[in-house]
Amino acid sequence: MFKEIFLAIVVLTVVSTMAEVTSTGVEIQTPQAADVLKGSVEIKGSVSESGFISASLYYAYADTTVETWFLIQTISQPVTDGVLASWDTSSISDGNYKLKLSVLRKSGEIQEVVVDHLQVRNYTPAQVVAPTQAVEVEVLQTATEIPEKPVITVTAYPNNRAAVAVTSVADEIKNGLIVGIFCILAFGIYTSIRGWFYRR
């Protein structure tokens, strides 16, 4: 469906351009609508001599809502089936463009011819782009079960081999006291015997 609409537009453009050429003597022969352009392109056509003052060739971006024309070359004399100008398309970005030939007559009338749907393709291939289909991306999510109540596990401390029992400490103190008393008694007895010995 898209191709049929595009071809219909091209045919209507060519027919309207030919009608203007017959009545005004202003013509762009090449390039024509839907042509693919690359590098330096010769623009050929005709500008009739009747009342001729000057003519100019312009180009504009086709895919824009604001129409701005850029000058390619000014033509100072009438041309019949010849080269109107050379257009260096390598100086512009790839895309869709249109050409306009504007002729000023002595009567003050301005005659114009426009060729639309020109494809400049210096770096990208020429093709009819079909509507892009949306790509659905399915994201898989893995559910993780969360318990309603947290389970608390109590871990017993390991046995401390360096720990000393309370009973063993008490026993050691008691034994120490007994040894201390025994030492004191033994020292007292030793002192008494020694004193008695020296008194004799």
C-alpha cells in the first residue's frame, strides 16, 4: 500500500511539471522525482529566452515543516536542453530533498518548477522504509518466598577450655591457706629450736 501511494505521488508530480514546462518554457529534465543522487550531480533542463532576466537553482529538505531554500547556482543566460548547474551532494547529509528552478522575467513574473522526492544517498543505501513494528520484550521474574515469621536459631557457645570452675578455685584457695599455715608453724618451730640451741 505504501509503495502504491508513493508511485502515485511521483506520477502526479511528473505530470504537473510537464504541464508547467509546456506553458512557461521552464524545465528540469534531470534529476527526476524518486531519483537517487550521489556525489556531483548535473542538473539539466531548459529556461526559455522570452523576457529572461535571471534564473536560480535551489534545494531544500523535503522532510520538514519549515521550507528553507538554499542556493545552488545563479543562471545568467537562457539554456535549452543543457546543463543548468552542478550540485555537490557530498556536502550535505543523506536524506530526501527537492529542487527548485526559479526564473525572473522582464514583466516581473517569477516562474518556478519544483522536483520533489529526490534521495541523496552518499553513505546510506536507498530503500523504502516500512513502518517499524514494535518489539515486545518479555521480562521473566523469579519469585522468592518470604516467611511470615522469621525463624530464630539459637547456637550454643562452644566450651572454653581456658575457663576455670568456681569449685576448683575455692579448693585451690583452701589448699593454699593450709600450706601457708603449715609454713608459718614450721618456721616458728625452727626459730624456737634455733634460739634454744644458741642459749645453751
